[in-house]
Amino acid sequence: MDNDLIGNILIEQGVLTQSQVDRALQAQAEREAPLGRIAEQLFDIERITVIEALAEQVVMRAPDASLATESFDPQCLRMIAAKEAWDNLILPIRWENGELLCATTVETMPGSIELLQQKLDCPFHFVIAEMRPLEEFIASLYAYEGVEVID
């Protein structure tokens, strides 16, 4: 179902046609790879285009989060450096059902996905946080000096 959704997003964006999505889905049935990666290979789609479509899909499904009620795992926090967390507004929270749960904003979702895909070799998922509280939690949990959260 996720593949259908990302395929539909790419169609809506005018990146692929229905027949191209169908072809990518057939190719995916033959090998284990994400639909977006297959579309990149088959149709020469830019990686950023696929990441943006994936981000749109994730935002559609990710719940909103109140960071004040979350319990943070210090080991998960160490998976992302303070500068990376601040630059991408991404905050690792904890392991949940074998996946790393992270908070980010709607606006920073594409960069967060790209960072995690490049940096980590584990499954992950997201909750959506408001920008201001996310900045405050990143500054606080990482004791990130030089970051001033302006009121």
C-alpha cells in the first residue's frame, strides 16, 4: 500500500505516468528494493524528487507529537550528532518496534529522511513536531552550545 501511495504521489507531481508506476511495481515484485529507488533506476528520476515524494507520504501518515510527553533514549540521541540534529531539525527519540522513532517538522522532513538514509542502516519512522519545541528540545537534550533559541 505504501508503494501505491508513493506511486500516486509521483503521478500527481507529474514525475511518472500510471504505466511507469505499474512497471516499477512489477520490477519491485522481482527484487527487494524500495519503489522510489526502482523508479530512480528505471526512469532516471532525481533522488531528491523521490525523497520529496517519500516525505509527502510520511507526513500524510505520521502522527503529531508533544515532545514534552516523550521519553528519550540517550543511546538514540547519540546516533545523530548535535550539529546534524540542529541543521536538519531532527531528534531521535527511542526504538519502537525495531525502528528508530524520530521527531521532525513537516518543512524539514525531506532533509531528515535524506540524513537518516545516508547515515543509518536501520529502519526509522517519524512523528511531526512543531518547530519551536523541537528546537528547544534539540538545544536542551544535546546541550548544544552556540544555539540560541530566541523568544
